[in-house]
Amino acid sequence: MQVTEVSSEGLKRDFKVVIGAKEIGEKVEARLRELSVKVKVPGFRPGKAPIKLLKQRFGPSVMGEVLERAVTDSSAQALNERGLRPAVQPKIEIVSFDDGQDLEYSMAIELLPEIEPMDFSKIELERVKVMVPDEEVGAAIDRLAEARKESKPLETPRKSESGDILVIDFKGTVHGEALPGMAADDHHLELGSNSFIAGFEDQLIGVEVGETREVKVTFPEAYGNEKLAGQPAVFQCTVKEIREAVPVAVDDEMAKSMGAESLEDLRDKVKERLGADYDGLSRMRMKRKILDKLADAHDFGVPESMVELEFEAIWQQVEADRQRGNVDPDDEGKEDDDVKAEYREIAERRVRLGLLLSEVGRLNQIDVTQDEVNQALFREAQRHPGQEQQVLEFYRANPEAMAQLRAPLFEDKVVDFIVDLAQVTERELSPDQLREEEEKEAAEAETPKKPAKKSAKKAAKKAAGADAAQAEETEAGEAAAEAGAADKDGS
């Protein structure tokens, strides 16, 4: 095999690879001899058929198999011998080959950059501890009681009021057409709960039992059903019963019905849960700051192919949002080329952070164990009651889905490693103080003076339904996992 480097520019390399005709012929003959033992050739015992006859019968298919294996093996050998770590799969094109002639092909690759992580002990971080006030615990318990309240028929007939529960039959139409999901019988609707389309419940205040009222509403532009989104609708509602809410007493009995030993025990459990939620928010906040500091401290070239793949994924999400009528306010009034330039910058940031995290993990032998992946898989399955087996089967049958499950686990472990080395101070805050600081930082990220943070914030917003900090982390983690996979493929 002869390997010649044709060009070298930045992280890109082009090679010409030539495999001699003699080597190809030997590989074909060796493969034919393997087949001669397995296939039946009339008139010959297994393994005794002449090579010439085997070549006539199986030559084309064997040649294709040998060429494919020769390209795969030789390209991997060429990379390993030179210590090259490809960012993505090499692009290979056959230049020339005829039976009895040399095989020549070209190989274009983009390399993972050489990365020198900063001294993490120089990073200064702050971990905030949120002290949960008793008033917030009490409010949470009141919400639990509210959710468990019951209802009873009115003792004295009257018109409906906000807070009442109506038992209604309703039938809806859009432009005179009845569509699926727009009708129900004996539906219990709490007035003032805002569980129906805006304006629906307000129009049922002041009704009497037995009354039929026409309710007119307009579905939101961003409504999940495309046939209903933004459309005016008319509902015929018949009131069959008016019930009044019966509050649940906040006492030991309520606490015991919720699995606690007493009301005091329930308060402790609620406070612990709220504290855990705030700890999670604090952790994500600190991670966001770590990612910002890492992005500011590292400026190395990134493979264009990885950036392009990341950009395409982001842009697909942007276009999907647009089709649903959800346009990022930052994008309004801008030309597509300008918007794409901003998202390409975001893609580059994600890839750079991912490559950095991957390199930190590689250098420090940080990895995610199969047990950790299995635990994450079972947690994911538990989020879908009744469909656990289908979820497990889906992930096990889809390597890409499993990689997405692994990515945040890897990212967590790498970030924890960095935190252990950093200078971390602690500060106590109230929930209100934490919210104020978060709002202030969000406002600062929107100013033109903070383009990097604005990009990070905008990147996070593109992860549908995710917390802003969590979104940016997960994207970096996925890029890190992809970089690690590419590194392993090329090693």
C-alpha cells in the first residue's frame, strides 16, 4: 500500500492511496479458497473446486467484497500509522480500478484539533445555596390541598360562579365542521382553572342548571392541532349540574393520605423536595457559568464538517418552530442570511465546547459505565407508565438514541471533574434573590455588549421545552459524545 498526502490545510487532509494489483489478487484468491469449503460446486468435493471455476462463478461478488474491505482496512491503517484522529468519517472516492490493475482511491478527512485545556484550578465559581422559607413550604402544601379538593352539589340552586365545578355536555365546530376531540359528555370543568381555551370558562359564569349556552372562542396560533390553530370555534354547552368545591383541611389526616406520618412530616418532606429543586437550579446555573468560562478561555479551530452538521440540526429546529408559528423574537425582522450567521456561530460554540469536554474526558479517563447508562435508561422508561417495555426496546434498537442518553451523563461527569478542581465559594440566597439575579443576568445577556452570552442563551432556547441552562449543557454533552465516538473510530 502506498499512501501519499496530497494536500494539508488547517484541519483538512487529502490523501491518495494505492493498493497493488498483486495484493488485491491475493486477497481475492484467499477469499475464494474460503468459499470453496462452504459452497457446493457440482462435481467437486468441498474445498477441491479449481480457483478458475470459482472465479467464474463468484468473482464479481468476491471482488466487490474484497475491494470494500481493502478500502476500509487500508484507510484505517493509514490514519493509525500517522496518529490522525478524524472528526467525522473520511470521504473516500475510487479513482481507478480494473481487474488485474492497481486500486487507487482518494481520502479526504477533517481532523480533531489539538486541544490544550486550561488550568481549571484558576476558574472561580460560586455555588449558591437557596434557603427555603417557611412561607414557600406552606404555599406548596396549600397547593397540594387545593389539588385534592372535592366537590358537592349545591345545597341551594343558584347561577354559576368562578370556582364552581360544572358538569357539562359540549359539542364544538370550526366553520360549521365538527372535528375530533371537540365534544364530550359529563365533563367536569372548574370555572377559573384556565384548563380550557382562553375565554371559554368566562362565558359559562352566570349559567343555570339545564341551560344551554353558545360559547365562542378562537384557538391559539400555536395550538398543537394544525387544523384548529388560529381558528374560530363555536361550542354548544349544556349545563347538567353545578357543584361547589369542598376544601380539604390541611391536617394530619391529609398528610397521612399522601403517605406522610403527620403534617409536620409532610412539611419536612415538602421542604426537602423544594430544597432539592433549588439545588438542581443552582447546579445548572453554575454549569452555565462553567460553560461560559470554558468558551471564553479556549479558542481553537473546529472541524467545518462538525459545525455544518450541528448547524443543520439547529436550523431544522428553527424551521419547524416557524411552521408552528413560533418565531424567536431575536430573529424577527432579520434576513435569513443574518439569522443563519447567528445560528452558525452558536453551532460553532457548541462544537468547540463539545470537543473540549471530550478531550478533558479522554485525558482524564472519564467515561460513562454501562450500569450508569442502564440506570438512565430505566429512569427514562419510568417516565412513560405503561409503555416501559416499548421505551426500552426503542433505545436498545437505536444506537443514536442511546448516544443521546449517554451524552448528558458524560457531560455531568466532566463538569463535576472541573468543579472539583476549580475555586468554589458558597453563598446563601432566598428564592426571591435567586430569581432577581437570574432575571438580571438574562437581561444582561440580551445587551449588544454581551454577544457570547447572548449566543449561549439563544442556543439554549432552541432545545424544545428544556430549561435554558440544561439545554446548553445537553447540546455540549452531545457534541462531546460525538467527538469521543469519532476519536474512538479513528484510533
